[in-house]
Amino acid sequence: MTGSSASVAGVVGATGRLGAALCSALESAGVPIGLRASRAGWAVQEPPTVVFDVSGPECFDRTVRLCRQWSAALVYAVSAVPDAHADRLRQLGREVPVVRATNLSIGHWIQIRLLEAVASLGPSLPVLPVAAVWERHPITKADRPSASATELAEVWRESSGAPAADLTSVRAGHPVSDHAVQLDLPDESVTIAHAVTGIGAAVRGALLLLPWVSTAPAGLVTAHHIYDDLIAKGVPHAASPQH
């Protein structure tokens, strides 16, 4: 694989909201789609070099088997990852590039980095803030709490040494999602919030990952690891995809 221009994409979950939007964006970018997989079937025109799985855990076994068969890189953007699946992603990463994308949006990456920055101030502050995580998704969201909210709580625990005091999930409202971390100090609070109002945020993140993963060596990394690398090098601004 020599870059996104030589990549052939596969999309598992191609008829879902994110999958359909991703297929449209890939086509607009001139990236051929060799695999479109959905509940209606798995249509293969040519073996993909990079597979995006944006479906659900029920497709996991087939996705992993085909990535191994085709030596295709995998961007796994399914929210719920059982321990057994996480172990198999690590095993697959010994053979091909594997990206675990808890959240594809750049805004979530920014939120994580801001939270880590606050935690790094902890030893210098008079008192460590008490953190509470709040997340909202529409009622169609199956996972509760979401993987993104769990990640925020875990990042605070790892960075500050203190667990989050609470993690609250709400299932109501419109697509797509809201995540906030409230940091309480004596007599004041600071909130780090991230709102996603359109599926395009995840699509842009997926397109940003494509050139990187197309040339990456075998290994398991997170989407945030790639964003760290890309932002450090400087990512040229691009027009937003239209949906």
C-alpha cells in the first residue's frame, strides 16, 4: 500500500448512518470501495486494502477473518468491544495494521487532550478537582455508558490518579451525542464539553486516518495515537465533505 490514492476501502456496516455517509465521502474522494457489507450481504468487488468496520459486534468474526485473508488493514470503530474481541484485535495487529477508534471525531481527541492537561496541573493546584462524566445519546444508542464516556473517565483516572466521582448516561434527544467532564473545585467548576451535531465529524476523522493506516506497519494503535502523530506534523486544512 502506497497511500490513500492506491487504497481500496471496505466498509462493514455500509447501509447504516455512519457507513452510508462514509461510503459517500470515500467515493467523493476518489477512493474505490471494494467491499460493502451490511445485513443484506457482503458484496465484494475487489479485496480492500483498508477495512472500516462501523457496524456492530455481530460482524466481528467475519471482519477479522477477511482482514487476515486479504492482509487488509482494519479501522475498528465499533463502540462496544468485549475483552475477547480486544484480545483478537491485538492478535490481528501482529499481522496487519489495526486502529481501534473509540471515537473518530477530532473534537473528542481535543477533549481528551484538554482533560489530560488539567490532570497534569493537579500537583500544582491547591486541591485536585473532582471529576464527573456526563454523556447523552439518542434512545437508539445501545451501549450505556458509551465507550467515549468510559474512555473519558479512564483518562482522568490514569492522568490524575483519582477515579471519576460519577458517570451519568442519558438516552434522549437528537443525534448525535454530547459528552462533558465537570471538574469541581471549591466554590467553582470547570466543564470540558464536546457536542457532535452531525455524522460528518466521524466521517472526516475516518478520512484523516486512511492515508496513515494505508502505509502503516503491522501493529495495534488507537485513532488518538494517529491524531497525535498527524497533528504534530501538521495536517493541511481541507474542505468539509458535504452530505
